[in-house]
Amino acid sequence: MKTRLVLFLALLLFSTVAFSQEYKKHTVTKGETVRDIAKKYKVTPYDIHRLNPDAKNGVKDNMVLLIPTQGAVVPPVLPKEQPTKVVNTIHVLQPSETFYSLSKKYNVAVVDIEKANPHTSIDDLQIGQEIVIPIKGSTVAAQVKKVEKVDAKENVDAYIYHTVVVGETKYSIARDFGMTLQLLEELNPEVKDLLPLGYELKLVNKKIVNNQTVITTIVSDPNYMTYIVRPKETFYNLGKKTGLTEEEIIALNPDAKEGLKEGMELKLPKAKTVNDTIVITDIKVIDLKTTLVRSMPKEIALLIPFNLERVETDTVRAQLLRNDKFLNITLDFYAGALVAIDSAEALGLPLRVKILDAKETRNTSDIAAIKSSLYNTDVVIGPFFPNNVETAASILGNVPVISPLSKEYSKQYPNLFQSIPSPNDAKKALLDYLTAQGGNILAITDAKKASSRQYLREKYPTVKMVALNAEGKIDVAVLKAMMIKGTTNYVLLETERTAMAINVTKLLADLLPEYAIQLAVPENNEIFENAEIPISRLTDLKMIYPSVTNDSKTEQEQLFVKKFKEKNGYVPNQFATRGFDVTFDIILRLFQPELFATVMDTVTTEQVDNKFSYKLENGGYRNTGIYIMQFDDNFTIKQAGAKPINPYTTLPILKQGE
């Protein structure tokens, strides 16, 4: 408690944690251009575009820009595919200037200027507008003639043309037009190393499919998915993610024989499908530390229910720490989150962290009062109670809001991410796992579980329902008649009655000499801690159950416990570990090459004790990351069907000396 008291006192002194370069905000005034703003702050347009990608398409009045205050932003070491290189002259329009006067000034044709500025109307030019001036004789006009000559010999209808604009890359164009990067480069060999503004790319017209143009839509096959190769990805790490060998990947994707390239689209197998039920048997988690992008600063806000205004004296603080369970949960979560922030700092991430007192009770919070300080935040973690986190998501609109501790689901918002899986997700994960094993599945449910029996009949029709006799017990002869020798018989037991759990587990244990039996339960609760159900019986039955947390002892957990104890003076509980896992996972997702929403929607990760696999459903996101745990030999617990140590789990990284 002493450590928590010190942590609590520190809150009275600090409300913001920050590390990175300093940045200031600039509100665009009427007539200002990026060049004007860059000159004003003695930075380059590149610096402004790096921090404000939307500014590449021009700035608007009252637009808020981030400006570096400590010199230019160092260009990051990024993959080979870079945004369009501006090799052309940029002319800022002066009063009375027209495309005709510009054509005379730069000795280029008006038609070339028009093609280099496809989104600019010749009849609506604005003073201060930036106009791309193509280099004479090097791009548009000559290219158009060449294209016309080539197409005279080809089926012209099979192709369309796209004019390159600021900010586009070959990969983004290929993606937008539904083709591969390789095909784009084959059709336009001149742009393999350079993609100038105003260049007209020859692209496949997807409406025309004939002998000359074949479009392969990988995702049309329900058994396969389309995978986009990430920067610096190799057959080795792709194999680690998918479980496929290099030969198997090439067999599905002959173009990969010459090696993997960023942006390449690969055909890979989806998860198994059994009886129309999607079965996720081995979701590959990704270590996001290998793909971090440090070029742009990010900001997160932690809305922690400290309720500091209740604290007046040391005596009050001590009493709160002794008696207020929710405050202790809060401080444990906060301590874990601070370890995550230290880990991000050790990784060199340009992160700013706001720590705000949400002044939260079960039904009220201070969100409305502090909302103005959150609109420019990249992600908000908190509040803790479901009503309050839903209010935050509603008020903040487009700002992602992470619900860190609530299991309840009420209203859904497109910017709300529930980080704890629901009991329904856990049950589904267990049944999907059992179905994928290909054994004989039997279900034993007590009389009060009518809804569960209906759920099984509708969603998992291959599961056999074991009927109870008039006394509500299992008839041994009936059970044996439903079992199959030579295969594993998975028995799903769903009951809230301790007596039934005792009788069924004893009956199954007695049948082990005759049948291969494995017990499965939807929840490992206090019923199975009863003295009349010895752990040796559960071990013999190799009982499996779904869990939000990884209940096995791993090297990752041991390392985290060691580092946390060194920093805080006590062993972390589940709330401290969750504070680390949720916060560190969100930070890593923020600093990826893809958009945050894309990473949240497509990437599965693991931290110390928690798995994160967000899915969009009914207008909101929820985490469906569930572990399937199994009682094993020597009275231990491990992940069912998995190795004891997961090499892709993200480890906490702490600063030296801590």
C-alpha cells in the first residue's frame, strides 16, 4: 500500500507525460500556402507535409497544422515505395495569371499544364493557388503520343488512364484500381524508379476481361484471402505468421518466385470452415515492434478515475487505499500503463501522453468538461465504466476511444473499441476450437440452460445433446452409447450446480479406461475449485476452457513481473498487467505504416497476458481475442494445442536503470 500511496501523491504533481520533439499548432489564415507557413516558421514544406499528410492536397482556411519547433523533422527510413516525388516546378498563382500566361512563361503547352493539374479548373483559378508546371518535353505530352501509338495496336478498351496527383504512390494507385503493383510496373516501365506528378499511368480496365487482360480476384474464393506484403517482409517471417513454407507460398503465388516485394498481393488460405462455422484454430499474432514508424508524433490520453478532489489529507488517502476497491483497481491499472509508456520511450517513439482525472463514478464523469483538450488526441484510453466510455465515444466523434475494463455492451459507436471480450465470444471460441479438432462432441447442460441448448442446435448442429433422466442426472448407458471408441470424445459441461459438476466429472473419469475423453467447460469458475473435484481429476480429463487471459506461466509474464516489481515494489495483479497490455498494444498500433483503423481491424497481437483481435460488428469494435487453456500434466495449465512459449508475444521494454 505504501507504493500505491506514493503513486497517488505523484498524481497531485503531474498530469502530463511527454517525450519527443516539441510541436506547435498553426491555424491557416485566408490566402496562406504551405510555402508561406514553412517560411514563417523556418522549416521546409516537407516538414509540414510529413506532420500533416492532408496538407499535401492543399490547405484550407482555419485548418490546424502541426509545426516542428526544433528544426526540420528527420525523414524516416521507410520502405522503397515513397509518396510521389515532386520533380516538377510548383508555381504560386499571382493576380491576373492564367494557364495561358504560365505556358508562355515556362515554355510548355497549356494542355500539359491542364493534365498536370487534373483537379484544377481553368475557369476557377485562385490567387495563391499552387500549380504544377511539368518539365518541358519530359512527361505528359510526349507520353500521351506514346500511349496513343501503343494503343493503336492493342485493345484500347482494356485499359484506362490515371493522372498522378500529389501524395499518390504506385502502391496506393494499384490498390485503388484493384490491381497488383507488379502489373502496374509492367504496364508503365518508365515509372519503375520515379513517379512524377501529372504522369498518365496506363491501368487495367476491370470491366474488360478477355484473352489479353486477365484479372485474378483472389478473394472470390471463399477458402482464400488476399494478403498484402508488408515492408521488409520475407518468406521466413511470413511463414512464421501463416505456418506455410516458402514452397507452399510460391505454389499459390507463382509471381513470388522472384522474391517478395512490398505491396505484393498474395493468395493465402483462410481459417478452416466446418459446417458453415468459421473456425479460428491458430490465429497468427504479429510483433508490431518490427514495423514501427517513428516519423510522426502521436498523442494518447489516459482518462483515469482518480477523483482527486476527494483527497484532502494523508489520513483520507490512507483510508481510501484501505477501503476503496475501485481506487485500488484504478491505481494498479495506472501503474501498468506507466510501464507501457516507459517501454514506448525506450523504443524511441515520439509519443505525447495526457493523463487526466476523469472524476468518474458509475454513472457520471468529467468528460464534457475536458473534451476540448481531447479533440486533437489520436487515441483516448478510458473512462472505466461502460456508461461513461459510451458518453466519451459519443462526444469525441472521430477520436478512437478504448474501453479498458468493461465487459458490458450497450450502445455501439464506430470509434468505440471494447478491449475485453464478451462471454459470448469466449463460448464461441471454445466451440470453434472443439469443432476444429474433428472429434466427437457431446454436450451436457442442466435444466436451466435451455438457451444454451438452443444456441448449440442452431450454431453447432453436429454437437450431440446428452439427455438427463427424470432425476436430472446422467444415465451411464445413454452416455456410453453416444461415445465413439478410437477418437477423442469432447464433453462440454455447462452447469451452475456444484453437485452436477462433481457427478459428471467423476463419471467421465471412471470411463477413461474405455474411452478417450476430454472435458470442456465454458468457464473455469469456483465450482471446479470444490474439494470434491480434485485437481488430479481435472488434469486426467485434460479440462479445457476459454479465457480472456493467458493463465499459463510464460517467460514473458515472468519478465514483466520482475520489471514491474523493480519499479513499483509489489507483484503486479491482473489489473496492473492489463494496464500495461492495453496501453502498450494501442501505442504500438498507432506507430504503424497503415492507418490506425486498418491496424485495429486486421492485426491480431498478444502482450503479456492478453490477446487483442478487434472485429467490427453492429456498428462498433470489440476484442475477440480468446485463449483456450488446458489442464496439463504436473498440475499445470497451458494453451491448448500451442507451444508453452509464444515467440511472437510482445515483451515490455523498460529504460535502463529501472
